Amino acid sequence: MASCGKRVLREGQGQQEDNATAKMKTNSDVEEVDEQNMEEEENKEIKVMKAKSDEEEGKEEDLSSDEMDVDEELEEQVYMLMEKISLNQYDYSLHIQLLEALGQCRSGGSKHHLQDARERMAKVFPLTAELWVPWLRDAVAELEEIEEEEEEQGERERVKKLFDRAVSDYLSPDLWIEYVEFMVSGLGDPGGLAVARAVCDRALTALSLHPPVGKSVWDACRELEQALLSTLEGTCGDKESNKALREQRERVDSLYRRQLGLPLQNMDSTLSEYESWLGHPVDPDVRKAYDRAWKELQELQPFEEALLSAASSKLTEWQTYLVFLHGRNDPARIITTYERALVDNCLNSDLWIQYTEWLDGCLLTGEQVISAHHRATRNCPWVSALWQGRLRAHERGGAVVDTMEDVFSLALEVGFVQPEEHIALWEAFLDFLKRRTTFPNGGKELDELREWYTKAVQSLSQTGPGLPNPAIPILKHWARIEAHLCGNLPKARELWEEVLKETTARADCSSWLEFYQLERECGSLEECRRVLHRGVQSTTVNTHIVCNQLLLFERENGSLIQWDVARERVQARLKRIGEHYQKDEERMRQKRELQMERERERTTRDKAKKSEQRATHKRRGERGEESAPAKKRRGGDGGALPEEVPTHSQGEVTKFNEGGNRMDTAMEKGVVDDNCASRTVFVSNLSLSLSDPVQRLHSALGPFGSISGIKLGGKEDKSAEESSSHGRQFRGFAYVMFHDEESVKEALKHDRMPMDGRPMFLSPCRPPGEKREKSFKYNLGIEPDKVFISGLPFALTESELHKLCSKHCEVSNTRIVTNRAGKSKGLAYVELVTAADASRLVLAMNDQEVGGRHISVAISQPPPRRPKQSGPLIAPRGRARTQLSLIPRSLHRQVGKKAEQEKAPNSEPDSSSQVEGNTIEKPKGLTNADFSRMLLNK
């Protein structure tokens, strides 16, 4: 039993061990399976992650390729813009486009290119605050990245100079506040506090009198001092610290007092803040200054409100503001207001001239005056007057010759449109050289003066053939200097002979009279006589003035024989000139007669042709013949063109064309329905031979609006077949209906537009019963910026006239006067930009020969039109000699007395005759002529 028990126990233990082993084996298998599953899941996750990473890498590669494509496009655009700027550096828009393109680039060298582009633009143009702020912030960011102290100091100084350049272009509160904040960040540097306070003082000087934004600048500067005050209040209470604390409190108090004495917006908040800082009410003196500033602010407030409500440049509002300030004689506020106005009107040359001239008269010289002139020429470099003012401002400031030459060279590089601008610029520079020269023995300075005069003559003499020499005023001035200041009369005569080589100067009497006056002051009597004799023989303009001067000279200084010789030459010269004028007048008269004869012949032919046409039409009508059918116009493909223009609204077209003969008759009489009249345009002066008028009118007037119908005017022609005129004889006028009234207004703006060489007259169609009022289209008063030219060749076109006038000045518009047939009348109007241009054109072109004809040029001033006679025409009193009396003289002698009694109101003239006191009544039904014959028989 025991052995059996042991065996059972061993078997049980073995079974347990086997079970344990099986269990362990089973667990290991499970673990292996789990590990395999985990490995498979991990592999799957790795594959998914790898796929995701591959996808992300692909996306990144796509993004990088897209960025590379964008960068390549931007780089190509940048290089293209840089090439354009190298050809024309004065194109402002190209610089702006280049800065925008470089700002979007991400390449490594884009920052360097952006810096160069900014420097290149700032060298040519003044930059606005919108362009300076990003530039300055980039510079400050680069400064913060520098770690070495020495390098940081140099970079900080460079950024400070950049800020100085920024605030010198325009008055900008944003730039000044940025400048102050930048200087505050450098307080820890040696001397940083003194430099920061100096910048604050400059900011207050520039903006302390700016009512809208002055308070913000004052607050920024005062915050700096209050921060320093708070720092000192936390230090120990020794004697030196207390003294520094007291001085700092006085500085803050002084800023408050100064600010409260200025008329700035939101003054009340500053006063409250000051009282809170003091802990008690302000002093009476401060209160008095505050009240005075508040009153002044109320006077300025209407002008500030007008500026806020005005649009764009606000030039009118600024000028009104400046006039008010000039009346108060406040220079500091006037300067601030001018600077504010120039921010909105930086390209207005008149405002710059007004500002700089006021500075010259008020401050005479100084850094502020030089800066204003410098900025004026940078903003408006094309204005010669600004460069002249800049030269004179440098001269007042005692500038050296090198500085003057540099400014003058910059002005010459700009180039000017008018020769007068070049001449005035040269005269300003030559006057400076003359004033620095000691006469008569100037030495080196005199040699330089003569050298510059030679350069001026060579530069100004480079004009086209047939144009007057612009160097003549320079030569005359040089000759006077040589004669009066240098005593070199042979050189002066040589220069004057150079002047007289010019045809225009030689023909003008003023040149000879100036030469004579020079000889009279510095030369001899023989030379005076020689000059006057030459002037008599050479002048063609106002010759009689030189002749009178010669006779007067011989009376005062010559003998009788010399006076006789002068008189003979004068008479012979005046006789030749008179004959020449008579020949010219006779030639012009013959041309006018020939022209009138041709016009009469043309009129006669036209009348005969019309008469023949009427007679032919009448004979056909009497015989009952039918007129030949009108030929239909064929299109390019051989098919017939449509008779009517396709309509856009069938309802309106039906309403416009319905009624057949009724509407046609109403149209020909100018009567249109009220609903249609406001949308209808009456077109006249069309050519009778106009092919397909409906299609041509639609093509000409279609761009101005949608056309709903076109009706041609003319008499009924029942014998004619259906054609483009709808059975009518086209009479040269038509009615065009639009869909809306705005199209009518747009079409009427193009009155007299040409069609087949004739001006097409466009006028509004009047409603029924309304009379058409005649009005003159053009101005009737004097037009200072427009000239009137007569005597032009009839073949001259507007483009040729525009090109001819553009040689002398800038032309806005040209208009050649034509007749109803579109033929030129030889008259024209030329509209210029300014009245000064019009005056120059009159002086340059008057009495010039164009196409073999002498033209006349004058300022446009049409004669006043005679008013219409409202009342009935009244015959003149008395009786003309050509009127015949039908009553014999014997009857006249028998009249006892004149009729003194008034006639009855209803009586008719010649209804009765008084003979020997008896009244003979005219029988009814008898005419005046038969009644007179009856009286003769009696």
C-alpha cells in the first residue's frame, strides 16, 4: 500500500511536472505567437511610417521645387527690373517694383541686393515713411544680432546716420518716434543719454507745432525723462544724488510747461496728467499760457478739420491755411505747415518754389534753407527755377566753387524741355562766377569766367537748323561785361558780331539799338554811326525805329552833309520796304481773289448740277417713269448686307418704327414722342453719297451705347425699290435711338467726329413743340492758354500742325477749323499747357512761312457775337435815293400840308392819298400799284 502510494505519488508528481511542462510550453508558444504578432504589427507600423515619411519627403520635395520655381521667377523679374533701372534711373515705379520683388525673394543674396536697391533709389528720390520704416527695422534687427561690442558701436553709428537721412526727406511723426525709441535703447552706451536727448530736442523742434500729432512726440520724449527720474528716486539719498534728482524733476517739469504752452490737440489730458504728477493745481502762469494756447488751437481747428475732410492732395486747403499763418507772421509754425503740406504735395513745384522763396526772404541762409532747396530739387528735378534757387542759396551760405559746380552739373544732367530754362540756369551760375571775380584784372577768376561763358555758348548753340540761337542772351551779357567791366571793347565787338550772325537777331531792330548803345557808352561816334547805318540796311522788323535813331544821331552829332546822306539812305530803305510790303500784299490779294473765284466756280457748278438733277427728276415724274432701283451693297463674301442694323430690343424698335409714313413725317419735322426724344440723337451734315448709312452710323455711334433703332431722313420716293434707305432719298441726316439717356450724353460728347472726311453734327432730339436753340460751342472770351493761327495751307493736317508747334513748347490739343464738307479753312486753334507757353508760341511762330504762306499767330480771343434782334426790324428814317415815288410831282405840289394827325391804329400804309385836302380812299381789292396808276391818270 505504501509502495503503491509512493508510485501514485511519483506518477502524480510526474503528471504535475508534465502538466507544468506542457503549460510552460503552451505559454511559450503563446508568447512566441504574440511576439510574432507584435513583430508583424511593428513591421506594418514601420512600413506605414516609412510610407508616410516617403510621402512627406515627396511633399517637401514638391514644395521645395515650387519654391525654387518661384525664386527663379522672382530672380528673373529682379534682373529684368535692374536692367531697366540701369537704362532709366528716374523711373519711380521701376524702383518700387524692384523693392517688392526683392522683399519676396528667399535667396541668400537677396538682403544684399535689397540694400543696394534701397540705396540706389534713395540716391535719386526722397523716400516716404512707408519705404523708410522697413529699411530702418531691418537695420535695427541686424544690429541686435551683432555680439562684439566694437562692431556693435560701429553698426549703431551707421544706423543712426540712416535715421538722420530718413527724417530729412519728409516730415514724418512715425519716423521721429522710431528714432527716439532707437536712441533710448542705447542709453547704456558711453554718451548715450546726451545723444538721446539731442535727438529728442530735434524731434520736438520738428513736430512741437504739429497740432494733430505733436502730443505723441512730446509724450515720447517726456517718458524718457520720467524713466530716468524713477531710476534716480531709487538711489541713495546723498547730496549728489539729491542734486541730480532735483535737476531731473526740473527737466520733467519744464517739458510739461513747454507742452502746455503750445496749441496741440488733447491739451486737457496733458494738463490733468501734469496736475496728477504735481499733486496740486498748476501755477497761474502755466494756466495763463495754457488758456492762450487753447484759444489759439480753437483758431487753428477749422483749418485742421478742413484738412481731415479734404481728399487727396488738399492743396487748396493748405494754401488757405498758409495765407492765414502768413498774416499772423509766425515763422516756426509756417515752416511746420509748409513741411506738412509738402508731404501731400511733394511733386507740386509751385509749392516748393513758394516755400523756398519764403525761406530765402525770411531766414536768408542756414542749414534749414539749404536743406529745403536740396529736397526741392530732389522732388522736382525737372524745374529749372528750383535749381536756380538752390545755386543762389549756396552762394548766400558762402559755398566754395567746387560745391557750386557740383550742383550745377547735377542740374545739367537732368535736362529741361524749354531753352529758356537752360538759359536761366546758365545765367544763375555765370552771375555767381561774375560776382566772385575782381575786375578789371581778375586773373585766374576772370579766365575761369571766360571759360565758362565759352562753355555756355557752345552748349546752348546746339539747336536744330532754322531755329533761333538760344545763346544770344548769353553772348550779349558777355559782351557787356567785356566792355564795361573789363574794358576790352574789341572782344565785346567780336561777341556782338557773333550775335548779329543770327538771322533773327540781325533782322530785329532791338539788337542794333543795343549794339549802338554799347558803342555810345564805351566806343566812338564813328562806330556808333557805322552801327546805325548797318542797322538801317539790315533790319526788317520795326525798321523805322532804327531810321529815326540814325537821323536823331546825325542831328545831334553830325554835319549837314552827314545828315543828308543819312536821310537819303533812310528814304531809300523805307521805299524798298514799302515796295516789298506792297508786293506781298498784292500777292496775297491775288491769292485771295483766285481762291474766291474758285469758290464761286465751285458754287456755280454745284447749283447747276442740283438744278439739272431737279429738272431730271421733274421730267421723270411728269412722264411717270420709275427711277432705277438702288443697287444693294454686297459684303465681302458676295452676300447682301442687312438693310437694317440688328436691334437689341424688338419692342422698342417696333415702337420707334411703327406708324410708317406717320413716324417718317414726324421725324422729318423734328417731332418725336416724349418717351423717345430723350433717348434720340439727331445726326446731320452726312454725305449724300454715303454708302449704307445705317451700317456706318451703327459702327460710328455703337461704341457709345446700345442702339435700338436708326431712321434715315429724306423725302418719300415711291418709285424707288426697297433699299438701305427704305424707299427714301437720303438727305444727309438721320435719327439714332439709344436704349438709355446716358448713351445719348456720351454720344453728344463726340460732336463733329469725322465720317468720310466731313464733320458729323450730333445734337439732342427735341420733344414735340420745343424749338431748337442755337448755341455757340466754343468759348467767346479771351483764352490765355490757346492761340489762334490763320493763313495756314489748306492741305496741312492736324498731326503736321501738332508736330510744327511742338518744336517750341508742349502742345495739349490742336483743332483745324473746317467747313461743313470737312475742308480746311486755313484756320486753327492750338491749346497749350500754360499761358506762358502760348506767349512763347506767338513770339516764335508769328509771321513765319509755312508751306509757302505767311501765317498769323495770336492769343485766342474770338470777337463778341452780335445779339439777336428781339423786336421787329425798323426801317431807317427818311427815304433812300433808290426808292421811286409813284406819285407825280404835280400831285406832290398840290398837297396842302403834311399829315400831322396820327393815323388810326387799324389803318394800313398807302391805303389812301390826300390831294388838295380831300382824302381819296383806295377801293377794296385794288393793289397799291394799280391805285398809283389811277392817281397818275387823274
